[in-house]
Amino acid sequence: MIEFDNDFTWESDKSIDEMMQEAYQKILLEKENGVSGYFTLGEDSLEIMEDALAYAASNEFIKKSDTIVIIGIGGSSLGTKAIDSIFKHQNTDVKKMLFLENPDEIDLSEKLASIEKEKTLFIIVSKSGSTIETISIFKEIIERFSLDFADGDKSRVTTITDEDSVLHKFSKYYGIESFLIPSNVGGRFSVLSAVGVVPLAIAGYDMKSILEGASIMAERFFTKKENHILKKAVFLTKHKKETPMNVVFSYANCLEDFTKWYVQLWGESLGKIDKQGNHTGLTPIGHIGSVDQHSFLQLIMQGPRDKTVTFIKVDNFEKDIKVPDITLKFIEKTDYINGYSFNELIDGECEATKESIVKEGINVDAVTLDVLNEKNIGKLIMYYELLTSLCGIMLGVNTYDQPGVEIGKQILLKKFTKSS
Ligand code: PA5
């Protein structure tokens, strides 16, 4: 179960109802016209999941491998990493996942040194098929592990890409297994497509429940049972001048990569030049409670009043560790916590922080998961994707492109082609 509530202070008037109605009609059109295809991935990806499982079951090499190395960046890795980080602690029998994303020699050396060729499936994920970081790392993998695709090594590699991409051509040429990303599903909205479903299903995660959760959330939204997503999008975009930043405080370490996924989703989707030529967007900031209460919270409480705050919290961590009933000499004043569980402590931290922020008149909302299970995470992913689309509609931007990112890529290309 996942619950949403908010302390937004605003006067609901007719214009808000109209904004909600208009945004709802527009997102419906995006769905019906296939502007983006992520809305139905909860159902559409079930078949891909079955194909991936069948492929893994028929591949002798995958059966004996215990590690999956993902080579990809941005939308091609962040969502998969987020799900792996949340569930790896609960699933001890899944394959280990390693992410090669950044062309950082220290990170690469360390990770590459830990890879055992005989036990590793390499999955190259790139929608365009030619992202320079990803393909450069793939080249290093080929050389370092002497991969010879003509000589049987092709079963050690799988690609996930767009049907029209050069990586797909490459895969077909060498007979490498390749899974396709629907052409109308962009990188940062693709975690529930083959991008996340194939590696996570092969690793042994329960993707069926994640997809089911996503379907439930999409169905509730499109049948208007989850109206609060619309309300939140209206609230955030209506107040984009006063509060252009949204801080997500996730109260669980394993949600750290999820908050990074959210930061990418919002940043790359909403930071744009709108139809009137204005620079616009909502700035996403991701933090972990209670750790960042000891840092960023000060800025929220007494710094500029330019932020809204979202709390993501888990009611039950399903462990039972209690603070021991021990009195430490000179530190007796902390004894009030003795005997309480750590679950109660982190929950109390979250509630106390929320209350203190609300008292300051700062707008907050909360997303509460009863437990960290697959269905809830599927719902949470779809919730954030829908929210992003709605904010994009209300900001008057194209949520699904990234022209600003492309500029840097062109400059990089010029720099390297000039010097070679
Ligand atoms: O959301 C996006 O479109 C980007 O973050 C891409 O996912 C990222 O640039 C990687 O691109 P590709 O999958 O083409 O390698």
C-alpha cells in the first residue's frame, strides 16, 4: 500500500480546477497519440519479461553466471540501479549487478578488476546505441576480456537498444541477443521497458510485481482515482516562481539511488525553454533522512524560502532491531530512546522534521509506503513519471526531449574530431 498526503496551503479556486482539467486532457492525448509509450509499460513489458526469462533459461552461460554488468548511462542505467539498490538486501539469491556508467578511470579500474569473465553477463544498454561513454566502456570490455563474438563469446553479451540504432545493427551482424526499447519511450522514462525489465528479471528480481504496481497506478490515474497527482503538479507549477525547488527527503538508505533517478527524471524533463521562450523548470534535490537532517535541513528551515519538501517514508522495515537498554555513564540523557526500535526512531525523525518544516509555513507533502515491496515501488515509479509529464504540460515544455544536453555532446564531438 502506498499513501499520499500534503500540507499544501493554497486556496482552491475555479482556475485550479480548470488547470487540472486541461492538464488531464493533454496527458490523455499524449497517451492516446503515443507521444510517449511509458504509460502502458506495466502491461506491455510482461511479454519482454517472459522473453528475457526464456532467453536466460536457454543460455547455458547465463545459467552459471552470478554477475550482470550493466554498461549504460543516464536513463539507461539509473532506474535499473535504483531497483537493484532497493531490493538486493531482501533477495540474497539474485545475481550481483555492477554498473559501469562513468568514464572515470578510478571507478572503472576498481570495477573492472572485480569482474570474473566466466561468471559475468555484460548488458550494453543504449537507446541511441552510440552514447560515447557507453560505447567507449564497451570497447574496453571487449579488449580487456578478449571477447571474440565470432568465437562463442556472443552469449556473454546482450544489448538493449532502439530498433533503428547502430547498436542493434551491430548486434544483428554478430548474432548477439538484443532486446528492443519501444521507439516512443525515452531514456529516463524507460526503466519499465526492456531497459530495466530484462536485466532485473535475468538477475532474479520479481519484475512481474513491479510492473503490476505500475499498471495499478496508471489505471487509477487515468480513471481519475488518483487525482492528487494532478493537484500536486498544479501546486508545484503554479508556485514555480516562489518555490522553484523540490527537495525529496527519502527516509531509507536503499532509496538513495531512487532519489538520483528522480533528480534525473525531473532535471532532464522539466528544465527547458518554454513555448514563450522563457527559461523554466522545477529544480529537483534528493536527500536521505535522517542523515541529511544534519546538513541540508538547516538551509530548508532558515535559508531562502524557495523550496517545497517531499517526504518518502517506509512504515515498516520488517526488521526488529531495538536500541539496547543500556545506560552510558555521562550520556544518561539519551536513555529516553532505550527499548524503541530503530524503525520507530527513523519514523519519529521523519515526523518531527516534517512538523518542524510545516510550522515554518513551508509546503510539504508525503508519500508513505507501508513496506518496501515490489508492487509499491512499481506504483512509486509510475507516480513520479506521471507527475513529471503533468508538470511538463503545465510548464509548457516538451518533457521528452533534451536539447540542452545535446549541445554539450556536439561540442565534445568537435573537440575530439579536431585533435585526431
Ligand atoms: O533520458 C535520456 O534520454 C538520457 O538520460 C539518456 O538515457 C542518456 O543520455 C543515455 O542515452 P542512450 O540510452 O542513448 O545511451
